[in-house]
Amino acid sequence: MADPSDLLQQLRPLRAPPPDGATEVLLMALVGCCVGALLTLAVLFWRARRRRLRRAALSALASARALPATERLAAQARMLRDLVGALDGGVAHSHGDSWLTRLDAIFATKLFSEGEGRAFGDALYRPRADDPSETLDRALQKLLSRLDR
């Protein structure tokens, strides 16, 4: 009988079957899913962060609804001051017609200089016979819903 070492020498080396590409395809699919998930999270985070001012303003407007009419109008005016201060990066110092014009420019409307929004100008500090806070509440809610920040 032949020596076992001679028999081992006669054996051919084992070869792996040719790759079918499934591993690479699965790896690429996994990487694609991870990239897609990261992009989705980034977009969701960006949108949530971008609309933070609008949510805060709408929340302040909603909390002002429970106040009496005079306090409600003052709370709406305070919300507008805070919002404009946050948008411009500082404290909103203007008043009167320049303040109303600035509000019109920010919201792209004529509500403040020509409509009911004049109540947030110098009329805010005068006694009023009527209560514009309900109509102003609806108008402000509509304007804030269009705000993209």
C-alpha cells in the first residue's frame, strides 16, 4: 500500500465555487437602507426644527384664548413682538405705523396697516369700545399657519 503522505501529495487543492454576487448585493442593499434612513431622519429633524417658531407662536395664541378681551389683545401683541424678535434676531423696538408696516412686510399682508391689525399699533394703548381679539385671533392663526419657520 502507498504511503499516506504520497496520497496526500496527489490530491488537488480545493477551490471555492465562483461567487454568485449575492453577498455584494446584500451589502449594497444594507448600505442603501442605512443611507435612506439617515436622510429621512435628517429631513424630519430639519422640518421639525424649522417650524419651531410657528409652533411656539400658535401655542401662545392658543393660551391667550382663555384670557379676558383686554388681556387677550395684549397677549397677542406680546406674541407678535416675541415672534418678530426671534425672526429678526433681536428685540423688536419699532412702534406705531412703522411697527404695523414691519408686520405687514413679515407676513406679506395688509392686515396690520389697513385692517383689524391696526389694533396692535398705537390703538393697543387706548381704551376700546369693541373687542377685535376674536377676529384678530382667527387672522393671526391664518397668518401663522403660513409661516415657514
